Amino acid sequence: MGDINRRKFLLASAGAAGLAAAAGAAVSLPQMFERAQVAPLPADTGILVILTLYGGNDGLNTVIPYTDGAYYDARPELAFAPSTAIDLDGAVGLNPALGGLAESWNTNNLAIVRGVGYPKQDRSHFRSMDIWQTASPDDPTATGWIGRWLDTTGDDPLRAVNIGTVLPPMAIGQNRTAAGLSPTIPKMPTDISSVLDAMSASDAEDTAAMAAVRADYQAYRVTDETFRGFTDSPLPTTAATDLGKQLADDLELVAQCVRAGVPTKVYMVSLGGFDTHANERNDQQRLLAALNDALVPFLKQMRNSAYGRRVVTMIYSEFGRRVAANATQGTDHGTSGPVLIVGEPVRGGFYGDAPSLTDLQDGDLKTTTDFRDVYHELLDKTLGADPEPSVGPGRKAIGFL
């Protein structure tokens, strides 16, 4: 399969047909809705949404230890004043841009897993993200943790869907890969319903071939009706910031699929730009505001949907940042950071030990929670699968589900 440290896999296209076997299937939203009509997801099935923050999000300015003097000593210009953090427990607060996630904390549906990383952390974006997505810190591998789940749980590629036609390494298995859904929602002509009604109406004079064509139109009409029902959302489909528009649109696609009962158990979305070596206060604030604005309508839809109340969303990045600010009012590549788990099935609260801001390892936070334990619990509790093929033996649940 080759080295995947510095690239993602491209889905098959007219110019890259040779990748078809390795890249999985490209699907459209109407095709997914048609599958929901034929074989809907069982009502009690858990659904996992994986939200990747590319670039290395600064965990200390996301989950803020506002009562720890070492935080202010290490980054006096970057640190948030206690009065600006959204208080969680009297000692730690969320970034002020994350008001929507704070609402989930208040309803006990947000878990914050602290100090998450892996042994012998690597500060390279490519290698660290590869480790997170393959769940193999010691031995580079060409298969991802979701790909290995796909390998061991059936044949249907729609069990896992990446929003976008570029598959991340986590979605690649030895024999199976996730499907890719274009983030562009197709626009149906306004008069398509009347056309489909006419074309799908049965006729006693039909030949066998004509009857088969009409059957196809009938199936398409059902898909169109479903599509219209689930795309007519009363909630905003774009974030308040242009930066978050794509993520908001991607999560809206996920919401439509979940509400329709599409038989997909894993969805993958992402937001990039978190490599904040300079001007971090402004840049990270814009990014976290984009994240928040995209999540708020999505989480609201999930709370109001029978299928949605089974959804668990994991938010992670390939590493955190160093404790101390650099000379350009940013932070450099670090090690461990928080993982956020949100959804109705989640037991809210803090999990894992908070790393010390003074007992550091080469200027970095020590890892207190192995990221594979997070995956272990999601595979077991949300997906109902044996975690070992994906994360190996010896892992344990943390308790957030």
C-alpha cells in the first residue's frame, strides 16, 4: 500500500481509476438515502462521528487551567484571564469561543479526556497524525483503526463514510475501505417531482424493458421524496464564520444521513488550520468559533432525533502545543492534549489525570491517557465491536460512555 505518512488516499476518479480497489466507493447523498429506504439502520445502533482538527490544536487554550499560576507564567500574552474562560468546575474553563460545547457540559453530555497521547511522542504533523489514525505508535502500518474495524465487521463500505472524496488514513483497511461522500449537496430541479411521477407511472402497454426503466424511476422518486424531507431543515446549514462554513455543511450532511436512518455507523469530518506558530490568540479563536458554530446546530439536531440520540462525536488533534509561548506569540508543536467526547450517550465530566504544567518532559506535557483507550471504549460501547483488531490487546475503557 506504500508510505501514507505524508499523504491521504485519493478516491478513484476518471484520472485515477487504478486506485479504485484501494480507495473505496464514492457515493452520493441520494444513493445513501435510497439505502436508508431499503435497509435502514437498526434503531438501537450506536453512531460515531470523528472530527479531526488538523494542525495540532493548543489544548491549554482550549481547556484552560485558569487557576494554575504556571499557565500564566509560561504564556503571559497568550493566556486567558480567569474572567474570560467559561467555568466548568471552579478551576478549569473552556475557551470563550466554545459556548455551545459548554451547554453540553451543563447537561452532562460532554466528556473531557485529559493528557491524551501516546508513548514517545513525535512532534511531526505527518507521523503523529499517522499514529493517531492508524493506532500503531510503534510499528508503522498502512491500515487505519477504522479500516481494521471495517475489515472485521462485514462487506458494506457504507458502514463508514468520510465526508469528502479524500480518504484519511484511518479509513483504509487491508481489504475494506470507507466510502466517500461529496460535501456538495446536489440541487434537485424544482419540477423534478412531476417529471418522476409521469415517468414512473405504470402502463399496461409497457414492454419488459420499459417496465424495468419505470421501476428505476419509481425508486428514484422514493429517493427524491426522502431527500427533500431530510434536506428541508429548519436549522441553519452554515456557520456564522466563513471559516467554519465547510465544517457546518459537512455536519449538516451527517445530520441528514443520521435522521434518515442511513446504515452508516461511522462518519468522518475535519477542520484544519490549527498549526498556530504565530498570532495564536486571534487565529485559534477564529478556528474554535468556527468549530463551535458548526457543532451547535448539529448537536441540536442530534438531540431532537431518535437516531441522533445514539450519536457520539469525538474531537481530537494530532498533538497539543508546548506549554510556553514562543517569540511570535504562538506555540510550537507539543505532545499530549485533551480529547472531547460529546453526545447524548456520554457521561459528562473530566477523565484522566490533568498533566502538570511544571513537571514537564523536554518542555512538554506528559501523557497521562493513552489515546488507544479512548478508541477502545468507542469501539466497544458505541460500535459494539471487539476493539482488539483495531487497537491491539491490553487496552481498557475510561468510563465516559
